[in-house]
Amino acid sequence: MTQALNVLGTALVPCSYDPLTGWFRDGCCNTDAHDAGSHVVCARMTVEFLNFQMERGNDLITPRPEHRFRGLKPGDRWCVCALRWREAYEAGCAPPVVLDSTHAKALEYVLIEWLRKSAAPTLG
């Protein structure tokens, strides 16, 4: 198995273990052919993005214990679908992106310039 790369061309860094995110619920925005939504963009949730998704029928706020999902709140990091992130970007409410943790597959859906423009500040 080859090592997953991020949009910067380096090794993919975990996005979040709390809440536990990722298509495989491994903390990383890894993907495979079964991931129809391409959950590859590591984003830091904002009120605007969560509300935008809710308005479109993608409720990321309400806990779903049956799916081991506690619901998201502003500040949480989460692997979001690349096209959902793009939709929010085009509407002016995309959440900040963690470039090191965003899978290279995201570049099939969004421009690197958009991701860089939306990059979350790095912690020092």
C-alpha cells in the first residue's frame, strides 16, 4: 500500500481524532473507490459552514449516536466532501482548510489556489 499524499505533495497528516473523522474513521482524510463523496478536505468547522450545510440537507450538527457521531461544533476539524467544500467556497462560506491534512484527491474537485486562499493558520 502506498502512502497517502496531501495537496502539498507530502505525507498526509491526521485531521482529527476528537472528533474521530475520515471515511475510514482513522483520523485521516483517506479515501478509496467506495467513498462516493470524496471526504478528502480537512476543514475547521465554522458556524457559517455548518448552517450552510444544514440548509442544504447535510446536517453535521445533530448527534447521531447510532453512527457514533456526536455532531460537530465550530472549531472541530472534519473531513468534508470535496464538492460540499467547493459549493461552500463558491457561496463565500467555505471553512478554513488544513492543507497538510487534505488528501491530494481534493485537487480533482477544487483548485489548489482556492485551498491555499482558505488555509487555516498553522499552530506554532
